[in-house]
Amino acid sequence: MAPYKALYGRKCRSPIGWFDVGAVGFVGPDLVHQATEKVKIIQDRFKIAQSHQKSYTDVRRRDLEFELDDWVYLKVSPMMGVMRFGKNYKLSPRYIGPYRISKKIAM
């Protein structure tokens, strides 16, 4: 169900076709109360979905630790319009290297 339909109970139409000719709708407190309840329900469902996705990624995420003399690749994201590392756009490299870790720096 689209968010607009969940809020108002009907499909989204252009402002020209909202009212019939000669009929003007009255917005009462009941309609406002129903709309706020539906907005709250939608917000709660978005929070639930977000927490599910966060817990899914947190379980699979791990901290990387490297030792001296390990070999690593560096991830690069070239800026648009700037030629770096020889190619651009789709063919540009995502990683450069390998580089050897020469010393450990504590942060």
C-alpha cells in the first residue's frame, strides 16, 4: 500500500480532481486524528524495518586488524572528472596496491 493511500484511504489524484463540482469537503477533527494515527503506524513500521536491517548488518560486520608485514589493498573512490590511476568511470580501479604494512600506529 502506498503511503499516501495509507494516510488518506484513497489513491493520490491531482488537486483539480479532489472535489466534486459544488461540493466542498469539511476537514473535521476525526479525519485529522485518523491521519495522525496512520502516520504513527507507518513510522513504527519504518523503525521496525530499520532495526531489522541494522541488526542484520551488525551481526555480519567485523573489525579488521592487521599485523606488521601484512599486504593490503587500499580502497579508492576516484572523484568524477578527475583522471586518477589511469582510467575513469566504470573501468577505474576500486582498489590500489598491494602495499606492505611497515609500522603500527595506535589511535
